[in-house]
Amino acid sequence: MAGPGQQRRALRLRPDAPAWRWLEDDGLDVGVALPVNAYATLVLTERADIESDARA
């Protein structure tokens, strides 16, 4: 339960102004406008099948 002064995040959100472009190295640059306290990683995780290329 949220205490005094705490806010809850919305259970659903709608990204606004989606934009994307292909990069020269076959990467994809994705952008969206989100409300305050929303995280792009959550949107991408829910909408895309993301694979990590761990070449560190």
C-alpha cells in the first residue's frame, strides 16, 4: 500500500509520438514520448522480442 506522499504508477500506458530509424550498423534507434514515471524499457520489453548481443 502506498504511504503518504507516494504515488502509484499507472497499470497501462500509451506511448505517444513513436519514431524509429535504421542505423548504418544494422541497429535500430527507437523513440517514444512517455508520461512521467514511465520507463521505455518496460514498453520495449512488452512490445518486442529483444535479444542481447553481449560483446563486452
